Amino acid sequence: MALQCGIVGLPNVGKSTLFNCLSNAKAQAANFPFCTIEPNVGVITVPDERLVRLAEIDKPKRVIPTTIEIVDIAGLVKGASKGEGLGNKFLGNIRTTHAIIHVLRCFENGNITHVDGSIDPVRDKGVIDTELQLKDLETIENRLAKTQKQAAVGGDRQAKRAVELLLQYKALLEQGKNARELEVEAEDKKIVAELCLLTNKPVLYVCNVDEKSAVTGNEHTEAVKQAIAGEKAEMLIVAAATEADIAELESYEERQMFLEDLGLKESGVARLIKAAYKLLSLETFFTTGADESRAWTYSKGMKAPQTAGVIHTDFERGFIRAEVIKYEDYVTLGSEKACRDVGKLSIEGKEYVVQDGDIMHFLFNV
């Protein structure tokens, strides 16, 4: 399954508006395509100026960007952890995603009713945090009873360590904190991954503001910033309604003029997609030539054989070596041949850790 970010939030905070803006993201990414897998799942092109530049140099027959999946998850209400509203469906949908985009309403508008009657994004954040924490506590308590028996009866060392971790998570969650706040050792990450805790997923808080607050934010965004200061989380300010207006403009030039008038260099949608990509710990390598310029997604820290496998499993299985050109060198010198001629093409083996922006050619034999 492709890596997914789930958009969550209370009803009427702008989730669907934001998702619909993402569906028009092709306008911000050189007209690359968007498609819908299901009514609430979209494959979103990741804007990357580097791919556009490579295509300008090589003038290939086709250009293929990299993508991520965005899921618009139904609005949550208090009591979701106990099945209220669409609670079970909501929580189930979050569990299958790899990261969370948490939309918070940071704008005043008397025509759009708030479920709690007033605008308070920190309170809204707390509602969803509490529901997810309660569900995680349920998961922990169910797992703890079983794991404690394994540790006691069999003297299983791994089970004992799992019990220690479960108790640490239990204490943290009972304090109203999220699981991601617990620092874990590298050797414990497998145990943690098996728990599938909802509050352990990386999160990006998106403050949905009005047009006048699109650049500098407002008192609501400042309150959110202070509230998440102790979390391992990022925050982004986006005016979803304004982004919807921008998406309706016919030409790229018109959209850029609109952004400049607002004092923005880049649309909020483009910034959001890039932030989501980063949230998933993803990076990009490129292949380019006369036939095709293409961006490929890989997980940060992967070595050359694993990234070769992103293209085809045979590439990884029969990996011999990789030829690597740095993006900056390719753009400066203008071709693969020019890079070869001046020694800017390096030969890398199985231990090479691929770097974001690498232009690669793999040699393999199966």
C-alpha cells in the first residue's frame, strides 16, 4: 500500500475544502495529474522544482512526478473512542494511515457553525487528542494483560521489555500526553510499531485561517503554536477558502499574481504537500534522459540497493553498483556527459546512503 496522510479534524474546520484544493494541486505542479482512488482518497503530486528543471534540460518525451496519498477522514465528535458518531470508522481510517494532518479552525465566520459554538483551536485539538489517547489506552491495556502473562510464565526477555514500554506508554497517556512524546531506543522500535498507536503517528497541525491571516497568522495560530511547543510536531498556516479561490483561476500566471498580492511565494497547498512528504520521512531521487525525467520516492536513510528496488525488484536483487550525479552538478553542467567528462559522476556500492536529489543510474544483473 502507498504511504498515506490522513486529514483529520472536527466537523466544519475546513477539511473537505482543503482536500478539494489538493485535488487541484496539479495547477501548482506544472500540470501534473491528480486522480481519485475512492471518494475520499486522492493521489497527490508532490511539487518539485528540481524535476521541472531537469525536464527543461533534457526535454524528455514524458515527465513523471512522485506522489503521496491523502485521505479525507470523516469529522470526529466527542465520544468517538466509544463509538459515538462515526467514531469506529474514523479511528479505523486513522489507523491505516502513516501520518496525520490535523486541521484546526483558526478563523471567525458567523455563517459557518462550530460544533462547540465558539472558536478555540487549542480546545478543538484537545478533543481529538483525548479521543485518540483513550483509544490508545484501550489498546495498551488489552496488550498489557496478555504480555504480562507471557513475561511471567515464559521469562521471555522481549516480553518483559514490552511490558516496560507498555507501562511507560500507559503512564504518558493517562497524563493526557501523546505516545509520540516518549523517546524510545532503536532496538525497541519493532515492539512500538506492532502496537500501532494512533498518537504515535507523526502529525502536522494545519491552522486554517482567513485571507488576511494567510501570511502572518493570528491570535489563534499563536495559541496553537504555544500549545504544541512540547510536541514532536510541525505547524503550517493555510487559508483554505483562499486556496479554493486560487484553484479556480484559469492560468498559472493568474494564480501566481494572486499569491504575490497576498505576499506569498508559494501556495499553501504546495507547502502542505511538501510538508506531508517530509512528515512521512520521504525523499526523492531522479532518473532523467531523452525518454523520461522521473522523480522516485524512497524512505530517508535507504541504501542504494533498496532505492534501486523502488524502480524494480530485479534492480535490488541483482544490484551491482550505482552511478550517481548530484542535482546541483547536473543543472550546472547541463548533461550526464558533461558530468562524466569532468568527474562529477561517482560510482557507489551497496553501502551508499542515497541523498535527496541524487540523479541515479543502476547497474544490475539477474
